[in-house]
Amino acid sequence: MVVHDPSIRASDADRDEVAAQLRQNLTEGRLTMEEFQERLDAAYRAKTYGDLDALLADLPRPPGAGPANLGEVGAQLMERWDGRRQLRQRRRITRFLSVNAVCWVLWAASQAAPGHHQGADPWPLFVTVPWGIMLLRRRPRLAGCHGRSAPARSGGDWPG
């Protein structure tokens, strides 16, 4: 079913589709015969998509069915975006830890080498500190649009 504005009038085909979903839920044991009959009558009396959506609100959506409303679409997109953002953050942390582990192991091995001045020149800090600062600055934020705010526009800063 396509995402519809709940205030738009439903067609006979839409009512038939909801009736078919109600029948499917009856055969799967989610509705009693009395509930089914009430909802079926309400489906054929429904005037808008909102009326039809209310009849299916507490029932699972059929496989492959799209979201019921625009709010659900937005929620699904935000969930997908958050999942991708978290994956990118995990990859960043994994790269940071892997590269820095190699650097610190090489440094430790060079410190253990005979004839090397002990404790001198911890060069991996030149990799760890700047990269760590960048990683911390890009961490996920909890505030509105993930902590990012639009730059302030003052009249004098824009060419015009």
C-alpha cells in the first residue's frame, strides 16, 4: 500500500484491500470472528485512508508493505541513517585503534632494541593525539540534528 494522507478519501479498491488484510489476520488467529465482523463493517463504511489505517493499526503489516504514513517513513529513514552513522563511527574507531596499535607496537619494539635510548621520542603520539582529537570531534551527538547547527547568518558576512 502506498503512503497516503489520512484525510484523503479512500476508494473501493482500498476498502477491498483492507478487507483482504483483515481476512488474512482472521485466518492467522489474530482476530476473533466478532472483531473481524466489526472491522469489516467499519472498512466498508470508511471514508478516508485514516479510517482504514485505524482498522489495521494493531495488526502486523503484510511482508513487503510500505509504511502506513509519512511519520513512519521519516522514522524509518532516521533509523536507517542512524544505523549507517553508527557503522561509520565503528569503522573510524576500528581504524584508529588498529593503526595506533601498530604504531605503538613498533615504537615499543624499537625501545627494546639494544643500544636505543630508553623512553625517548614517543613518536606515536604524533599519530594518536591529532587523530584522537578528530575522532572525538566527530562522535555522535544527542542534541537536535545530531548536534550540528546551521551557521549564523549576519547581514555583513554575505556578499551581495
